Amino acid sequence: MELHINGEKRRFSQSETINVSDLLDALAVEQRRGLAVAINERVIPKSRWSEFLVNDGDAVEIIRATQGG
Amino acid sequence: MSEDQLRVGPYSFSSRLLVGTARYPNYQVMLEAIEQSGAELVTVAIRRLDLAASKESGVLELLAGRYTLLPNTAGCYTARDAVLTAQLAREALETDLIKLEVIADDQTLLPDSEELLVAARELVADGFVVMAYANDDPVLCRKLQDVGCAAVMPLGSPIGSGMGIRNPYNFQIIRELLEVPMLLDAGVGTASDAVLAMELGCDGVLLNTAISGAKKPVQMAQAFRLAVESGRAAWQAGRIPRRLYADPSSPSAGLIKSRGQ
């Protein structure tokens, strides 16, 4: 499966679709407080991370707050 | 003075100074400066997670619970990107507050008025409390109010320029047009710029680099706290009118005249 994550192509060994939580596990994202995820420009609420499926070719944005003015 | 609150949509704040969190020498200076500024609302940016450094907890851990976070859409050039960034910020930070920025280009960082209005309309419809970073254009500022922005924030001069308020007369006009809070955002160089903004009737001042880039950020933060309080008090007290010729302050009756004059 190939995904576009934060603007970069990434290949995953899983051939089947996976959910957002599994994807974050696969990316070794440990600190999840203050994160938000959008798939194909739609925000996926945290409450749906364990059920929402990511498909081959999807554009994934994973963001967090940082210093800004 | 505790009754004199800044009201933005459903939110109230005692402090009328809003500060950014960027470009400090380090976290310790940032936290000390924010503390000394007295700010309750602090801005943060929304950026892609660095997947190579995904264990970092970032700035959120330092600020959450102590301050009300105001995420921005800095770096967005289109309404579409700004709306998505705002929606991500709402999910990440659990807030409906958004500092809406839609800029036209990298060199001036000036707002793109058309895209800004489109984004503002969409975000208001989506339930956001929108604080819009705008040009110092009275017509644009009024339109932003009309589409439902909770606050309108005209720039004094370009972001990071430190040039102060280049067109105070526009600020006077904007003040008369707006019923929602008007905040100076961008261009602040030093404390007197903040005093002037408040004396022109701004409800608050938002700044970042003027504090973080000062030689002594913590001391500058204190200076801005005093400046905003001072300017607010002067605005409320009402300044005297300007006049071309002198008007003596001492009585003109009972003057002493020597003989021979």
C-alpha cells in the first residue's frame, strides 16, 4: 500500500487497508495528544481513529501545534 | 479595572495583550516572557508532524492549561488550505478559536483579501470563533465583521517589520466601523506602538517578534504589559483635542506687571 503522508510518498507492507490508529503505530508516533489527522482533506476525529480505514493512494496529513505568532 | 474585559465571541479576557510563541532563544525565555506579559491568549502555529522526531511533545505540553491557545493559519495562501488548517487545529487543540491568516506572498506576508473573506465566511459557518488578520483597509475590516468574524485584526505594518502603525487614520476609521473587537496585529516594534494602538481605540494588541526578538525579551514583555494598560487607560480617559496654537494652563487673570511696561 502506498500513502502520501505529509506530502511524501510512503510504502507500507500491509496490502489490506488499515485504520488510522494502526497507521500511527506503523509510523511510531507515540505522543498523540495534540495531534490531528486529515485524510484526503477531511479531518478524522480522534474518536474515529480506530475504525476509520486508510486506503491505498490516500493523502494523509498529520499535524500538531508548534511555536507561532 | 477587572470589569474591563476583552470579549471575543463567548470568551472574556482580563489582558488585552496577546503574544506569539515563536522565535524565542529557548523555551525558558519564552515561558518567562509570556508570564511577564500577562497575556492569557497565546498564539501557536499548526504544522506537519516531523515523522523522524515523532516522540517530541512540542510546545503544547508547556502551554496547555496555563494559557488559552489561539492557533493560527500562518503560511496559508488559499482559503482552502486555511480552512483545512483551522479544522485540524480545532481537532488537535480542542478549541473553536482561530486566528485566520491568508497571505498573498512570502515577501510582504500581506493578507490576500479575497481568499481571506472566503475563508472567514466558511469558518464562521463551520462554528469557529474567527479572529481575522487583515489589511488596514476599513472596507475589508467591515466586510470581515459582516461575515461574522468575532474580532478583526488590522496590521500596523508588515509582519516582523517593526514599523509600527503606518496609517493611524485608517485605524481611526476602522474603529468607527467596527462593533466587534479590533486588535492591532503585526508590525509592532516597541512599547510605544502598543500605546498608540490602544490610544486609537484598539481593544487589544497581538505581537510576537517585538518581544521575542528584543535584546531582553522578558523585560520587553513587561514593557508591553504596561504599554497596553497605559494606552487603554488613556483611551478610556479621553485625550484633549489637538490645536494649532498654545492654550495656557495657568490662569491669565491676576498676572504681575512691573511698572514701566
